[in-house]
Amino acid sequence: MRLPVLIPLSLIAALLAACGSPGPRPPASTETIAQASRPVSEKGNEIVLYAMGLLDTGYRFGGKNPEAGLDCSGMVSYIYGQAAGLRVQGSAADIARNSRAIQRDELRPGDLVFFNTLNRSFSHVGIYIGDRRFIHAPSKNGKVRIDHLSDRYYAQRFEAARTFFD
């Protein structure tokens, strides 16, 4: 079955609302991500939908498939290959080097967000899913999950937004 060509952002936002856990968020005025200024990407939407199917997949350092477990770069590589037919390989830093920098306010579903979590640049990567949220495979708590860019831990470690799409 082929996924719809374009999933309205409001539908994605509604689906995501059911996935996130409520928690304290800073006032909207402290957040700078606006509606994406780049057009919505069909491949980006397919990547997000595919990623949602991997929620709660176990973490494994060096993991490159859901059966064995995924780490952050393995998750991105696997999803981009399966959902968009794009070959994305290497560590989070390698993925950052091979993708194109964009401004944080240009993020749209399917783009990548990078963090410094190990006192080294581009040591963690996630897939932006919209509404200031991203899906990733963190080693802590050991499962693929959704987090918010304004969560204190990630807000302090955010490094860059990057894309493989126009």
C-alpha cells in the first residue's frame, strides 16, 4: 500500500499529540521555530511516518536495524533507506558532514537535528517530526522515542539543523 503523497501538517500534529507526554514547556515566545519556510517534502513526510512505526524499538550501540536494536545514526540510516530510498551512512558526525545546513526556523518534517551529547560536536542525531519535536534513539532509557527541542537537556545541547532535501 502506498502512503498518501502529502500528509497535511495538521494531521501529523494531531498524531504527534497522542505520542508525546505532557510536561512543562517554556512560553511560546522563547521558542524560535516558526512554520517551515521551505515547502513540505513528500519524502520528509514518508520518513516521519516510517519513523513513528519504530517508536519503542530497543537501543543498541552500533545498531542498524530494528530487529537487533538501533542507535541514533543507525536509526536515521535505516529510516532514510527504507522510507526514502536514500543511502545515509556513518556516525552522526558523518551524516552531518554529508547533509546541507539549514536554519533552525527552516526545519520541516524529515529534516535532521544534531546535538552535542558527548562533549563532541554532532554526537547525536534525530529526525525532526514537526511541532518542535524529534524522534531519536537515545542510549538513556534504551528506546526510540519522541522528545521536544525545548526540553532542557536537548535545548542546551542543540547544535544544528540539516537536510538532505531541496
